Amino acid sequence: MRDDVNRYPESVSMRAQTSPRRGWAILFAPILALSAVISFAQTNNEALAQAEKGGSGPYAAVMVGDPTLPTHTIYRPRDLNVSQSGRLPIVVWANGGCANDGNRFRYFLTEIASHGYLVVAIGPIGPSSVEGPYGPPPPATAAPPIATQPTPAEIAKFMATHPPLTQAKQLNDAIDWAVGENSRKAGPYFGKLNTKEIAVMGQSCGGLQAILASADPRTTTTVIWNSGTPPGSNGLPGADAVRANLADLHAPIAYFSGDASDIAYQNSNEDFDALPKIPAFRAFEKGVGHGGTYQQPNGGTFGKVAVAWLDWQLKGDAIAGHMFTGADCLLCTDPQWVVRKRNLDPDPSLHADGRGANTAVPGLGAEVQPNGKTPVEGSIASIDEPHHRPAGWIVAGTPGVLPRESSYADPLGEVETLSVAGAINRQGHPFFTPLGSNGRACVTCHQPSDGMSISAATAQERWKASYGHDPLFAMVDGANCPSLPENDPASHSLLLDRGLFRIALPWPPRRPDGSAIDPDISIEVLRDPTGCNTSDLYGLHSARPMISVYRRPRAVGNLAHIISDLNVPQLPILKHFRFTAKAVEDPYPLDPSTGKMRNPNIMADARFDDLGDQAFDAAINHLGAKGLSAAQRQQIVAFEMQLYVAQSANSVIGPLDGEHGAPNLGPGVIAATKPMPGGAAFGFTPSIWADVGSSDPQDQFRQSVRRGFTLFNQPVMLRNVQHINSVGLGNPTKRACSLCHTAQMVGTDGAAGWIDIGVQNLPWAADDPSLPLFKVTCKPGAQQHMFLGPVIYTHDPGRALVTGKCFDVGAIVAQQFRGLAARAPYFSNGSAASLREVVDFYDRRFDIHYTDQQKQDLVNFLSVL
Amino acid sequence: MMHRRHLGIGILFGSAFLVINVASAEGKRVSFETCPIARDTSEVLCWMVEYQGKMYYLGIQGNQFADWYPPMLRHRVIVEDAKIAADGNQICGGIVLEDFVSSPVAELDPSCDTLLPAEDRYKPPAGYKEALVKMMMGGGPTEGLFRHPNPVIPPTPPFTARSFTVLYDFDFITSRMRSVPQVEAAADYARVAKWHATISAGRGAVKLSDGTVLVERDGIAERRAESLQKTLEALGVPKKQIEIHWNNTEAAPQGFEDWRNRSATITVHP
């Protein structure tokens, strides 16, 4: 094991003050601090006022009892419909002194809850006099000297009259209750809790209980406050944690305490040294004693640290994690704090310049202010700003784990990723590690929290959080054109407004062997708002002629289904789609290793049909790398092929997990289903929600989703679509959406899926002045686009930029339908800001005349996929 | 532009003649060019054409391996060698045409844009669902949906010279799905036998019943030959084994089975 940072000053040696009695003393800590409490409580009106107000977080919190768990106290946002942050992670708490008063740490726990957590504290609500038992940090000279700690006789005497009133098991009980409440349809927490993100915490004696309870496999992280185990038994029933119990810990852990005046200081240090190989953080605040800062308004500094740790660990908020990660982590650079950590930071050797991988990101979080100055060291307040917390954002190169299952709030509920192979250690993994010159990794533009793509809203959050310095905004493709001024939002308007990245393709197109294709179209730039297509350096008439188009990144998930084998015995037609007007002159190539047709539906223009080739190309063109090693290529493909993503909860009806009468729509069912290019069903069955009929909002929503699924499979007049109506089906053809969105679980095309639905080509596409406009003219004798003729005006020639064919102009590969709610806007050019705009587009395009209700039904259906 | 050549019988007189002919001799074959008409029903689309004042029924929408492909609005359609149902049978409000070949015309014609709304009195043919299933299922359920009607059988020796014919729609360079097996079979044969593949592509002309002759655009035979060459190469036939020929002089239309001239032949030989 390796200490990434060891900033302990020699004068404050963590091993300097060893006492065989300190294990017992932890129970006495509340008593030792009592005198300070009495004097301080009189003046703590502000802290109380803040608690009454509900904490400083975005969700005003309340402290309540619950008749279904009378032995505990609940802290939670007043409004449980926390639409912005999705389902609430769970925090269970054991009090100092193993006390049985759930309101004893009211200020601190209210603060945590106000940031979008359900906190379940041991003990019912006690008298208000117990709130904030620990006073402000007493002057150092007043700290109880170690020498005055109780003797064994004193401890035995105390034990005889003051046995702990609570048990470690009550923490596990709290977890059981929360998990059960999440599934109890009649309860207020139904579908509102994130039962996969659970923190176990405790202070002092409660910290010992937390260590015992953290053996629970459901524990996501453990946080020990002013506590640590003794080497041998302390004899405390219900809290008899000893050092050997540390071996049972499995989740990332943090120990926070006061300085050497804290009676638990030494045990915390020794625990840290004795921990198994789990990510671990240890820090103490100078000038703070065993009472911490819990009684200060909103829990004081400890409250801020707690929220940051939980946001990082339970919500995947890397910005919050910057308080703990990197050699220059916020606590590391705060002169008030002393920090040690282990297995939290990446191997610095990942970077040629020797920086920690996570610190390779310039300007992240509070590092750079708008004025360009470095903020005050240890400035914690800056990361509490909501816009600094894009939930779940993974910074390229930061350490950590992509859990087997990860859930993230999205605007319509929750999206989930499932890593079938188990948790993925991000450290050094090529999908998560910057491999090139611009600090980006694959994950930069394919974020789990955004359904493995990236939304425009997230791009905007990143801009605010990094002041435009995030590698996401690399000029090569994160700007409208590399020649534009850096750090000017106008230079990145297409990414910020529409989530679009610049894709520069050579013109004329080239075959895989590099030889030029003689296109049967000519391309003229009619409008160039980004300046790139007429640029002397990047444009169509530059020394290396290129055409720049702007496209959304596709979701990197469910790829086992998206590129499913087209050589299906039950559907022999599919393999013949390498021919027809789509590719008659250039039949889609066969996989040389199998002699079969590959599924070409990976990219918008199908220019790569092999994930490894796509990754290699992306490493060069998006990450600024020179390429990928064979091992990196294999590792990326292996990761992508076992990753599944889908909406897992809906903000109206809760989990979509096959329980509570809901269809099983989440990533698990995709992973468990054999990929099939036909039969789009998404896990729906004819009977699903057939019997719901009540007028309550949840049943109304379920009925709407069911109607939407029916509409999805209801024929409409599909007309004037190149590569649908032109391939023998007739124009129009009366078919359903599922004609093309047919793959059983993901809704991609079961065949080679590039079609001109009208998103890019005028007149069906609205002329968008922010996008380039090209005039494409077919050469005499060329096979034309059947419905637009020899001259086409387009924002993006699509597949024709790969084939050079007139009949491919504007043809784009149909996208998958999973995790849609997490990754707006939609269509390859981001022209639909919402799912409603997607439906509106089709309604106009095919003159369907859906009613408003039908449109909403389709939106609701799409929102749960 | 489509090339039209009027033969001895003028359109005006020819039309008048054909009206009489059609009316008086049901069962005889007619060829004509017109706008297709789509008629909606409660279930599927019926495809119709209006010819000389009467509505005729072509068929319903199908799949890409059907023997007949529906027309496309925004394009005219050429109907060749159609036999008018002797019993005057009507489907979807049109007299049934039988045993015809239809081809869309590649050139856009926005005036061909008639989509008739569904009316209760017009129904698709009885048993169409079963027919669709049969078409899709091919030899039976065990062979699965969308069975290809002409599966490619790997060639085995002894080899003899063979010819494969690829048919095209009017003015089209790309072949339809139903011709794919011919191209694949030719490529397989040439590749396995390691024989030469000689492509001969032609340019078609259609003589309509009114005497009008429609001629495919100039140069199309060459484009068809070149396109097929690329296809064979992509299917693994070495370029040096492929020889292409084309004849840009349109075939003389006979007024019957002229669609056979919109074709290319791949001859595989030693």
C-alpha cells in the first residue's frame, strides 16, 4: 500500500500518543465534552435556526419520526420528489456515546439531508436539550489532557450504570427499513430511494457501531467521525468493535477527527494503518476536538466535508471528490487540515508530466476562478454551489470504481448502467484514462450519468464548473472550429447548445486502404457559420480537404445488442441488406474472420463496423492520441460489450425493475436477453399494465406509457424516406415506427440502418442557421436520391460522406432508444431538444396528426426506456 | 429526362384504339405508363393505377422479396404486359390486373402524389394476411420469417459455363433485392470455379400499348456494367477475372416482355 499524500507534520506525529485506555475512553467522550455543551447551547440559536430552516442544501430538510420505525429518527428533504437529484441515497447514522437520541446530531444530519439524502439516525427524537451535545471546539489549552482520561476502574463503574442503549445492528435495521420502504407501494418513500448507494456513519461510540455494521454488503461507503477501534475488546455491548473487525470492511472509508486533543485521534490513525486494501481517507482538522463541529450552523466544517464525501461516493460527483482526490485536493491544501490517503488517487505515472491523472484537468472545480486566480486554499464553499455538482460526472483519469450497477438522476427519473463483468476499476482503464494530448478519455463524452452519451445540459454544467477548461471543450472537436478563440462560449456554441461535436471527414471519401473514392456527387458550401468548411486550414478547399459536420455522440451501452449478429437463421433477410440500393455498388464488407456480414449500426454514418476500429479512430481524432495498443483496444471493446444502460426509474411511477407492477425495462433485462435484431418489445408484454385503470397520477402515467407503446407499433404512412420507401416497400408504406426501430431490446434498425428520415436534408429538416448548409449535386448518370432528386440541400450529407453516393445523402443510422431521458437533445444534429420535439418531428414529417395526448403517450413511452 | 420515341401509331389514335381494345378484349395484355395511386384501407395500402378512365388494382404493400414491388408516389410507374382479369374482379375499387411487371421510373414526378383515404367499401383482398404470411414464411415456419425465395446454393464441381441475369427497373443502376441471389450466385460460382465473369449490360426500351416507346437514359448500360463489376469485386471475385461489356444502343422493343432488356448478364466461363 502506498500513501499518496502524507502531510503529517513532524510535530503532530500520529503515533506519538498511545494509550491502552483510549478504547474505553470513546464512550466517555460525550461526558467529557458536556461542560462545553452547557455553556455553548445557550448561544447556538443560529445553528438551531439553520436546522429549522432545513439546512443549506438545495432541498430543505426536516427531522421526523416514522411510526414504521419508532426506534430511529429520519432526516429527509421536505419534498421527496427531488426531481433534480433523483432518488435519495441512504445514510444511516449512529450517535456519539451510542446514544439513543435521534436528534442528538440534528444540525449536522439536517445539513446532509438537505443535499438530497435520506438519513436514518439511531434513536427516536429526544428532548431538544440533547441537540448539539458537542460544543464549539474549546481552546487548545482547555482540551482534556490524555493523562486525565478515565482509569479502568472508572470505566467499569460507568459501565455498570450506563450501558450503551443502542446496538450496531440498529444501523443494519435502518438499512433494512429504508430498502423496504423503497418497495412499499403505499409508503411515502416508494421508488424514491437509491438503495444501491448507502453510507454507514457514526461518531465516537457510534463510529464503532458503524464499523461493525459496515460488514453489511450493501454498504457503499463508511465514514467514521471522531472514532477508531481499540486493539482489543472494549467490552461495550452493541459497539464492541475491535481492530480485527476492520478486515470485514469492503467499501471506501474515511476517518475524520479533531486533532491530537481529540480522544479518538490516535485510534483513528491506527485504524487507518490497519485497514485492508480498500480506498481510505484520513484527515483531522486542527484546533478541533472530539466534539467536532457538529453543533455549529449546518454542522460546520464537518458538515461540508460530510456532504462532499457523500456526494462523491454516493452520487459520483467528481467535483465534490476533488476535496479528497489528487495531490492538491482541497483538504490537502487547506492549512487547517492534515490528510493521509490510500488507494484513492491514480498512479501518477499515467501522465508523462507526472501530474496525478485527476489533476491533469485544468480548471476543474474550484481550481480556477473566472478571474483566473487560484482560489483560497481549502475553499470549501465554492464546491457547494449547485452548478458545481453535475451529478455523477467522471473526470478522465480520476481514480475510483464504476460499480456493477450505477444509478444517476436524470430529468425524468433515473438512468442506470450495469457492468455485467462487475465493478470496473477506473484507474488505468483505457476507457477512463486520458490517452492523448487533450486530457480526454472515452468517458469524457460517454458519461454513465448521461446514459453513456453526454447531454447539452451537462456540457453547460461542465462549462460553468470548469470555466471552459474541461477537456470536454477541446478545440479539436469540442469547438465549432479549432481556429476560433479558446475559452469563448461562442466558440463552443454547438456543443453547449446542442451537444454537438465536430466531425471532420476527408473529401473525397477514402476507403479503408486509404485510396480515394470517386464520388458521384459534388459538394458546395452554401453557409458556413462555424467557419470551418471554408477555412484555409480545415475546410473543403484546404490542403487536406475536409468537410466538417456536427453530430451527437452515440450512447456507448447495449452494444452487444446494437451490433448483434445479422446472420440470424430466423431472419435470413437481414444479411442481404448489404445489397440493395443502400450499397449495391459497394456491398457491405464481410468480416474476414467469419465470412459473415457485420452489423454496421455503430456510428451515425456507419463508417466503422468494428468497435475496435471505432475506438482506435476516436483515440486519434477525439483524444489526441497516436492510437491504441492492442491491449487497450481489446480492453475498451471488452468493457463496451458488457456494459448496459437504460432508464431504471421514472419520476412518476418509480422503479422500472419488474416489480411494483412495472415492466422490467432496466439494463438488467437487456443484459439477460439474447440480442435479436427484430421484434422490438423493450421488455413490454401485451398484458403489461392492462389492468391499471385508476385515476391516480401513477396509474394514469402507466396507461399513457401503454398507449404510447401501442402507438409505436401502430402503422402510419411512412413516405419519401430514402432507403425505406426506395427499397421495394413502396412509397408510402403503411408501417409502424418499429419497422425501422426494430431491434428487440434497443430499438435500432435490425438491418443496415442508414436512412434519410429528413433530419439533415431540407426541406423536411428545418433550415438551422447555426449549422453549415451544403448544396449537393449528383453527377450526371448517378443513381439519385429517390425523393429529393439530383440537387439536395443538407446540413450533413451523412452516409454519403463515406460512400460518395448521391442516394446516401443525408442518410443517418437510426439510434437506440435506451436511456433517452438522460441524454437530450436528440437526433444526430441535436435538433430535437426534448422527446416531445422528437415526436413532433415525426408528426410533421409523416403528416400523422397525433393528438396532444397521443404525443404525450409516445413521450412517456420513450421516457421509460 | 426520360427519352420517349413515338412509333408509327400516335398517342391520340393509339389511346382511342386501346380503349376499345381493353374494353372489348379482357384477358389481353396491355402496357402503359401512368401515375400510381395509393389507396388507404383500414389495414394495408392498396396500389392502384388509373388507365384510360378506369381504376385498376395492382396489389398491396409487401416486403422486399415479394415477386412484385409496390410503386412509389412522386414517380411514375410503367406497367407491362398486364392481363385484365377476365371476370372483371375488383379489389379496393379497381379491376384486377394480373401477370404484369411494373417498374418505377427513376425520374421524379411530383405530380404523382395521390393518396386516397380509406373507405369502408374498399377492402384489401380476402386472405391477404395469409398470403403475406406465406410470402414471408416461405417454405414454412421452420425456415423462419422473410425466407429468401432464392437461396444461394454453394457451387460444386463439375463446373460448366453458366449465365446469371440481373434485372433492373427503368433507368435504375441499382438492382432490386430480388436480383441479389443472382449476383451472389454468379460471384460464388466465379470465385469457387476460379473462372472468368463476363458482364454484359444493356439499355432497355419499352413499347407501350399506345405505341409510345420509352427508352432508358443514355449511358445506363455502362453504369450498370461498372456497378456490377464493383459488386463482384466486393464479393471476392478478382478484378482480373472480370470483364465488362455494355451496349448503349437500346434494345428494339417488341411490346411484350420488354422488361427483359433492362438487364445485365453475368456469364461465368473458363
